[in-house]
Amino acid sequence: MKNKYFILLLCVFLYASNTVYSNEINFDSKEIEVLDNGNTIIASQGLARSLDNNIEIKADNFNYNKNLSIIIATGNVVVKELTNNILLRSNEIFYNISNGKIESKSSSEIEDELGNLFLSKNFIFNLKNNLIKFNDLKFLDIQNNTTKIEKAFVNLNTKKLIGKDVSIDFNEQSFQNGNEPRLKGNTIKSDSNKTIVTKGVFTTCKKNDDCPPWEFSAKEITHDKEKKTIFYNKAWLKIYDKPVFYFPKFFHPDLTVKRQSGFLMPTFVDSSTLGGSFQMPYYHVISENKDLTITPRLYTEDRLSLQSEYRQVNLNTDHTLDFSFTGEKNKSMKNHFFLKSLKKLNFSYFDESEVDVQLQHVTNDTYLKTYKLESPIIKDYDVLNSSIKFKANNEDLFLNIDIDVYEDLSKKKSDRFEYILPNYELVKTFDQDLNLNGAFSFNSLGYIKNYNTNILEKVIINDLNFKSNYKFSDTGLRSGYNFLIKNVNSDSENSLNYKNQLNQKLFSMVEYNSTYPLKKRSNNYTNIFKPLVSLRYSPNETDDIREDETRIDTSNIYSLNRLSKNNTVESGASMTYGFEFTKTDMRELDMLDIKVANIIRPKENNNLPRSSSLGNKTSDVFGSLNYKPNKYVSTGYNFALKDNLKDINYEVLKAQLSINNLVTSFEYLNENNTKGKESFLSNETIYALNDTTNLSFETRKNKKTKLTEFYNLIYQYRNDCLIAAIEYNKDYYSDRELKPSENIFIKLTIIPFGVTRSPNLK
């Protein structure tokens, strides 16, 4: 009887403390019930902790069978395995204490100490050997890559993962928007150093029901995590499941790498001038801020070329060096050397300041053009420019100082160089808080120039300009004026622009501008009509620039310096008048834009450029018309009519038609008032056969010589990861060593790896 009272007292004590101790497990719960003489413990809303503090289980409900040493936890189960710092979440788990296994047959989530996440339909966690077995595993790593494995084993001691039937979906941000990079394989072995996938297939193409546009399939794909490189053993590049290229060995950086050494896409090139060639660039990372690209080209006709591009970027400097060497049997070596170096300075007086050094040199006049050398610092094939430039500015001051050497490769050796030592420009704006109802600015420029062998010019030009604020009358008339004082100082030898002696000139000009904008608004359209007038006068005589070719149109006709000359002004009196008309729809999109202007002067000025008709008493009538009635049709027309309104000095007509899948554009140029009298007709047409395929055609015919300059015909297929094209081009251009050419080739772009092309198929 005493024992019964003792047991009852013990149960009351246990219920009061909400804590139960067994030989192996400590329960700390909101409600605890001890049954079957202490062999069964039922608990809820609490925590079960192993006495060795290795396992902590938090759940809604516990059922502990002491005889079987099994805990069944259900409802919001969270398990902490403290030895390996593993966190486990499930709706139900079974913990067999005697054999040290935790398992679940419901969807579960395990998180390791690095933040990697394992999602599985069922698992078995063996605490004795630290081995976890998964079925239907979904693994999310800390880079947001998703790996799915049918059966997998994770060894926490060796940090190895082994599995079969694997697919990996890489985080698309590691590549580029629109891609879905992924890898599939038969088996996977992965540890902290390497991941090996057998019979793997890799692609970046979007998923669809068909085979991907391209894929790399390999006997074995190895991801070296230390080198951050993916290696392929016995790999095929397949295009729509058809083998195209075989690579015994191939590798590329993994998705975490922005820069890594390695070979880039190879390219085949064929031309009628140079013959066939093969190039395979190699990109080498020297350090965090330095890299190098080496591009060897092997030609079929006893020719070898090597081009290198070196780049270095620091906090305040940016350097690019590009050079090449080309050797040919029984001929001298050809080469080029280009350098561009930028350094940001820190002068206290300026907000920004920098110095830019540029060097350009070639050993052959047509070398760049013939070999079609490409680089970010090769901007022109015909004119080389070596220079040192200093730029600085603050809120109201701009300063530019240059030392330049130009070499025109199209000219004969004796006259091709132009030296400017130095060239400077300074612009200073003054504070408007002077109650002048406008603003002053001061512009000074100067240079010492030697060109055409024996022509020397020394020039300093100073401009003081005042521009008033616009005023509006009660009737809506807007008006303002500009005032210019120009001082030109020159000393030259053999120059056609300046006297062959020290000379000083002072010019002045005043300009008055006025416009009266009128607006009419209806339910569907807004019409704005602006008559304009500009009166200007200079008492000085213009320098003789009648042979200059100056283009005047509606975009610059009202500019104070419409001559685009710094050393003279437009003398005499003149009036420029015209109008602007725009018609916009309810979306404020221009449907119609018309501009017409004309210049009249009381007295002819024979020193002004003849090509512009500025010096005539009545100039050409300049105009432009842009019309876009809908989204299908747009036209633009710029013209310069002689004062008889019949003959045309200059005209450009552009038109574009877009109908469904067809976009075609035309451009016609005809000029009769310049020495070259250029005239051509060009067309570009693109027809989209479907969402991924289009056909484009481009040509240009010289109306002066009545010869076609080139044809380009391209059939292109494009999707998110592949661009495949068949290109035909015929070029009639010739220049010394460069001859007309005709080519047909296949161009293939594998996104994101690069571009390759076939030899000339013609």
C-alpha cells in the first residue's frame, strides 16, 4: 500500500515539473505522460535532448518507447545534430537510439553548417558513421544551384556526396538572363574539392520538349572547385543532337568565375586576298587587375600572324596594349603597335582631371585593313593618332591640352603626317549673379600645327560671348540676343589659311533671335507652328574660305557659328527666317515635323563657302520633313534647293516600311554642291520567317560610278543560347593590297562561349 502511494506521489511530482529523465533522453515539455511503468513517455509541445547533448528534438508530439529505444516525433519537427551542426526539419521522424539512426518517410529538409539545403521525400541518418541516405533528393547550395538526385549518400566525415541519376540546374544569374544552364549525368561524386559526373550533358539553353539547340556531352565532366574550372573528357559539341565538333579535352570556368585563363572559341577565316586561316585565341589572367589575350592565326599560304592584347585596370589607371606580328615567306615582317593609357589625377583645384596617352604605329599602310585586326583601341584603319591629352574641369571651368601626331595612311609618305604641338582649349563660364539678364563665357584655344611637310601654323583664338536670357512679351513673342567678340592671333609659313607673318585680328558679331510659337489643340492632335527669325551683323571681313565644304541644314542654320570655324566670323548683315511645324498625337508622339529656313543678305559675301550658298544674296532653301503616320511607315527628307526652287544642291531621303514580319529601309543621297558630289542608293531588308529565323539583305549602289559597292545576304537562326547563320558577302572595294572579295561562310555563336565561323565555302 505504501508503494502505491509512493508511485502516485512520484507521478504528481513529474507532472508538476514537466521534466522526465530516462536512461538516454531528457524530455522538457508542456505536457508529459508516463505510461507502462515508465517504459512509454508521451509528451507534447516540448524538447527531447539526448543525455550526451548530441541530439536535440523539438516537436509538437513525442512518443518514446524505452524498451525499443525509439522516439517518434511528429508535427513541426526540428532536429539539431550538434556534432556536425546539422539542422533537420520534418513533419515526422523516427529516432532509433540503440542503432543511432534518424529516419523519416515524409518530406524533410536538412541544412548543413554552410547553409546548403537538402530536400528529400525520405532519408536515413546514421549517427554512428555520419552517413545520410536520401531518396529523391533536391539539393540547394549556397549559390542557389539546384541538384536533383534519385538516390544519394552524404558522408559528413569526408564531406562527400555520391549519387546516381543526377541533374543540376545552375543559377541563371551566373550566366546571363534568358539562359537556363544545367547539367545531367548518370552518377555523381562530390566532395569539397571536386565534383565528377559520368556520361554528363551540359547546356545553357532554355528547357523545352525538344532537344536543346546545343549541348556538350562527355564521358566524364569534372568540376575542380579549387581551380574553379569544369573539365570535359572526350566531349562532343552537339547542335540539335547532331555531333558537330569533337574535343578530346575541353574546359571552361565554372559559374562563379568572371575571369579565368583558357582557350576561347576557335574561328576559321577565308578571304580571296589572304587565303584560309585558323585562329584559336587564348585568354590568360595574370592577376586580379591584369589579363592578356593571345590570338595566333595560321594561314594556308605560308603566313603566320600573332596578335596580343594586354589589359590592366587599377583604381585610378586603365591601360590597354595591342600589338601583332605577321610573317610571310620571302617577305618582310608586318606589325602594329597600339597603346592607350588613362590616369585619373587628383588636383585640388579641379573636380575631375585625367591624362590620356595614346600611341599608334603600323609598318604597312593597308595592314590593319587587309587583316581586319580588331581591338577596342583600333578605331580607324586609315588614320593613326598618337597623342598625350590632359583634361580637367570643375563647375565653371573646362581645360583640355593635347599633343597630337596624325598619320594619314592613304596619302603619300611626304605629306601624310600632321603634328600639333600643342593644342589647348579653355572654357570659362561666369556667375550669372551680375544682374545682366544673361551669362558671359570665355573660350580660348590655340595650337602649333605642322602638316603637308612644310606648312606651319601658330594660332591663338580668344572668344568672349554673352548670351541673354529669353524675354516673353505680353503677346507671347520670345526673343533674345547673343554678342561675340573674337580675337585671332596667328603666325604661319606657307599656309593658305593665315598670312605668312605675325597677324592679329579682332572680330565682333551680334545676333538677335525671335520666335512666336502658336499652338492648336484638338481632341486627337496638337499642332505647334513656330515662325522664327534671326538677325545678325558683323562689321568685319570674313577670311577667304570659299573652297571649304560646309554643310548647312535645319539643325545648325540658326547657330551663331554655323560656319563651324573658330578663326573667322560671318561678315556683313543677314537675316535667317523660316518656320517649324510639328503635329503630335494624343500620346505626344511626333507624326509630322517640318522645318524650312532661308538666308537673305543685302550684299553678297564672296568669301563664304560656295558649297553652302551662305554668301549669296538669297541662299538655298533648307528644309527637312519627317513623317510617321503610323507604326508601319516612317519617312525623312532633308534638302537644299537653289533659290530658283527647281534645282537641288543636296538631298537625303530615308524611308522605312514595317509590315508584319518585313522591315525594309532605303536611303538615297545626292549632293551636287561639293567636290566629291557623292551619290548613292542603299537598301536594308529584314524578313522574319518566324520567331527565331530571319533573312536579311543589304546593298549599296554608287550612283556616281553606277557600280554596286557591296552585297550582304544573311540567313540567321537565333534563340536564347545559339545563333547560327549562313552569310554571303561580296565587296567590290579595293585599296592597294586589299582586293575585292566574295565569301560564303557559316557563322556559329554558342552563348555564352563565343563565336566561330567556317572557311569560305565558295
